Amino acid sequence: MASGLRRCLGALPTTGQALATVGLTITAVINIPAALAAGSGRATWLCYAIALVAMLLVVETLVLFRRHPARADGIAGYVDAGLGRRPSTLAAWALFFGYGALFVGCLSFFAAYLASLLAALGLALPVLLLFGLGGAGALQLARRDVPVSATTMLVSETLSVLLVMALCGLVVLAANGGSSPPPPGAGPPLGADVGAGLMAAVLSFIGFESAANLGEEVNQPQQAIPLALRASVLLAGGVFLFWAVVLTEGLSWLPLAVRQETDPLLALSDLLRWPLAGRLVELGAALSLFGTSLGSLTAMGRLGWVLARVEVLPAELATVNGRFGTPAKALAASALPALGLGAVLLLAGQTPQTLYNTFGGGAVLAFLLVYGLVALAALQQPLAGLATGRRRWTAGACLLVCTLVLLSYGQSLLQGQPALLGGSLAILAVGALRVQRSVRAG
């Protein structure tokens, strides 16, 4: 059955979609400081090296399905190839939840950074208002034109990465006796706990697989999507490793309490006597967070559209806008409840940092579950053009890594954030019930 979605994307915008949903700059301004605060310290680069190896195994497992028909449910469709309709629909529900969590968490931080920038210019606007305006802007871009939104994400992410690289240059200059050397012993010594920062490192990569959700809108998807998946993880991994080394050094010059604030890179630029650099990085972070919000909403809308087609969500959402060729109703129905939830939590006094940590944690659980299901599907089903040994070794290693990380993360949540773990499992359980009802009706 024809989907009605319009094929209009090449390899570059598809890669841009993946990179923007990853949100490279978010790692510099949020995830690396979070790993340091958790205790990873000098081992932060090792956390990212381990996460990169794990994500490369996931990528190569996804690429095993390159001859599988491209679908709007992305990697959930790969689950269908080996495990059938029920697990694949549950995977689509988990991805829908994961992208929704990323959307809310990143949009709340976008509003916080934008509010800080405007306050520095003498314009005080509430975070809640900027959260709503950002959500409306993302929805408008996502529903109107896929090439425009993908290009917007690629440009914004490129600019923000360049801004962080400029700050890293100042750190390297200072560390080597430049014009603004750090004061000796400015901050307390760092620890080196790999486990403490591993989850932040894994979260940094989440979203690269969103390129697969554009499968029905990409020209030559069997070539473009594997290229986008591999390129996004390799590029992101290289950048993250560099930042983990340089920014760890720079942030070690700050007092511990400052490292744990919402924007430690701004404090670092002040220490280096380049306050403008900090403000520019803050601007880059806002751009990156908006791009990630847009990418998450784009993927979430397509998953909502797929779930509506199998009546897990209301069937009225399974339509495509005749003018723009996008699932506009599914996008709106996905975005508005998420925006409402985020607004309620902000009104209740939750900080953007808390929202990002909470919703980001839920997203990690959802994506690790789906990565594991894809690996199981690859182990279960012979794939055309692939040697059995390669398929089994790649998928088996991926499944092992995903299981170990998932168990480790689940245990840490059980000890520290049982409400987050319980809430995530409850949402997945609701999805399982909806899927079961859909399968029976079908």
C-alpha cells in the first residue's frame, strides 16, 4: 500500500537529520559536565570510547538490514523481519516514547539557554513561554517541509559545533601557557570512575538511528541510510572523544560547585577571560537543542503515523498532508501532549536540568531495548546477501553489549531513580497492551 510520503531527501540531509537528533553540542554543554559530576573525571574519554564501540556494534547490526524495505517506523521495521509484527510494533511504541522524551528534555534546556541569552541582552522572558514558542516552531517546521527542516538542523548543528571547537582552542592555548593560563589548582582533583559516566556517554549517541525513520522519504534508501548511520556515529564519536579530553581538562580548573551548574562552559570561558566565547557557545547550545528537538519530533511523528496505521493510536492520525507530503496530524497529535506535559512540569517547579536528566534516562532505556530487539531479529532471521557467520557475530556482540548496559543502567535506576524506572516500564506496559489489542483486532 502506498504511504503517500514524498521521496525528497538525499544522503546529506539524511545524515544531517541523524547528527542533529544526536545533538553534538549537547554533549559538550550537558553530557560531559554531567559525567564529570557523576565522578568519571579523567576517565571520561574512556567512557566515550566504550560507548563509541557499543554504538558501532549497533550500527553494523542495523546495516545488516540494508536490503530490508525502507519504512517510516525505522529500525522497528527491522525487528519485524526477524521477530514478527507484535515485537516490531512494541519496538515502534518504545521508539515513539523515546523520541518524545528527547523532545521534551531537549526543548526544556533550549528554553533555558535562550532565556539566559536574552537576559544577557536585557530582555527577561520566562522559560515556560520560550518552551512553548520553541515547540510551536519545531512543529511548524516538521509538518511543513522535510528538506527544509533537515537542512535547518544540519546548519544549526554545524554552527554550534564550530563554536564549541573555538572554546576548545582557548582551552588548549591556556593549557600550553597561552595568554590566559588557568590558575594553578583552580579546581579539586578529578576522579576516574568509568561506570559513573558511561550512561551520559551512551545518551550522547542516542538519536543517530532516526535517519531510518525517513526511509520512505529518502531517495535510494538502501545506500543513503547505511551511509547516514555509519557517518553520524563515526563523526559524533570522533568529536566526542576530542571534547572528552579537552573539556575535561578545562572543567577541572573550575570549583566543583561551578562544574555542577547548568552552564559550566560559560564559567570556563569567563575563567579564560573570553566571556564572549561562552555566550557564543550558549547560542550554539540553544541551536543544537532546537535541532535535536526538531529531529526527535520528526521521528516521533512518523512513528505515531505508523502506530496509527495499525490502530495502536487513533486511525485518524494515519493521513498525509496533501500539500507537504508529511504526517501532519500525527506530528501535531504527538507534539501537543508532550508540550503540555513539559509545561505542567515546568509550572510545578521542575528545572530544565531535572527534566533533561529524567526524560533522557527514559529515552536511554527505550532505545537500548529496541537495539537489543534488532539484534535478536538479526540472529533469528537469515538476511539476503550476508554470510551467516558475520550476521551472528555482529548481532550477538551487539545483543551482549546492549544487555549488559541495559542491566547496569536498570540497576543504577533501581537504586537511585526507582520512579523513573517504574514510569518507563509502565509506559512500555501500556504500549504492550495496545499492541496486543491491535494484533487481535487485525
